[in-house]
Amino acid sequence: MTPLRQQMLDAMALKGHALRTQQTYLYVVSQLAQHFHRSPDRVSAAEIHAYFLYLLRERQLAPASLRVYVSAVQFLYTEVLHRPWVDCHVPYPKLPQRIPELLSRSEVQRLLGCTRNLKHYTLLATCYGAGLRVSELLALRVRDIETERAILHIRQGKGGKDREQILTTGLLLHLRRYWLRYRPVDLLFYGPDTQTSLSTSAVQKTYLRAKRAAGITKQGGLHALRHAYATHQLEAGMPVYQLQRLLGHQSLRTTLRYVHWLPHYQSDGGRGIDLLHDVQARA
């Protein structure tokens, strides 16, 4: 490991960046070094500007990806090399504002009904029933299920924050059936052995197979189940501020996008519904 790489790791750790962010930033800096065939600390501001234009025009990176590249390089120069950052004025294309193809409750039920393997079924049911991100789903441990308080603990979610999710009767029923079959000890959803987590790609493939089997042609990967959880709870009358807390959104503006996707939304002040109450496991 080069001294510069170690310095960047130390700086990101002190800033509290998540492991995934650290890995992404290191990859971006390594790409910069490979492009110029020299250490990033020897690349000038003019060359950095030219590199960003190359990413935009030649490689045609998506706006979100380009922003990540800029953030990573800026972090290197300001937090690691302690150099003043020269604003490169990268002409970001506007991010397209599109409403995703939302899954209906009947489509989710059909998707779950086509999932025969109990482990795969419970993975998808938990993602939907608790509105989890894939990283949160794969980080779940047996101790995170608190049946007495009917709480599912989400530890170190996005932004390194803990939160609690309602553990509904329907979701608890599916988790109990899974536990009786597989007897997980630590990791709830383990991979090749009980100490190894499943990979994100493996879970995504599980979702896509189930979607194909259910004859669902709408676009999107596993995150569509989190969108489905949010929209279905709002349709059932859950207040936006409560959904914000359950989803782990730092800003209410992030949660409000779901309201924009539901033109007929009207809160009745309820707690939402048990989305898995009437869903029977066929695995």
C-alpha cells in the first residue's frame, strides 16, 4: 500500500466515511492515477479539469457518477494533500426526474408467490415488509429481531445511523418460519457458510428471477421493493413524518418524493398496515 493511499484511508476514517464510500473514493483516485500514469499528487489543476471533461464527453458518465468522481478527487486534494481546491466548473448535465415504475401490492404478492426457495422468499419478504435497503437487509443479525417489543433493529444504515423498524405480525411469521428451517446463529441471511454474508449481486439475481417468474416487466432491481413499501404505506394513510423515520431518511424532502408519485395521497394519521399479513409463504 502506498503512503498516499494510507493517508487517504486515514482521512476518510477520521471523517467517518462509510466503508462503501471509502472503497468508491479509492477506486476513483486509482482511475485518475492510471489515466495520467503517475501519482495523483503530481496531477495539476488544469489536468484535473481536462480529466473531468474526458469523463463527461468521452466516457459519457452519468451525472450521478460524475459527481462521485468530483467529490472523491476534491476530498483527496483538500483533506489529504491539503491543497486549495480550484473549482473546475464541470458542466453537470441535469439529472432526469423520472417516476419509477412502481409495483402494486398484487404484483408484489405475485412475485413472492413465485419464489419457491424459503430463504429467497424470506429475503424478499423482509426487504418489502420492512422497507430495507439491500445493505441493511444483508447486515441483519438474529439479535436485531426483538419480538417482545415487535421491533426490528437496523444498525448502521445509510449515513452510519441506527434506527428501529416496526416488526409486524406478518413479517415476524415469515421470519420464524425461516429461522426454524435454517437456524441462523449470527447473520440472519448468510451465504456459503454461517459467518459469510450473502453478496449484493446474489440477492439482486434472486429478485430478478422472481420478477421474471411472476411475469413482471417493470424496470428496476431489488430497491423497487423499498419503493413499494413506502408507496403502499402512504396509500394506507401513514403520515409522511412517520414514513421518514421508518425509512431512515435524514431529510423530509427525500420522503416527500413518494407523495409526489401518489397524486391521491391523503394521510389519515394511522400507523400504516401489515403489508405481509395476507401473504402466505409458498416456499
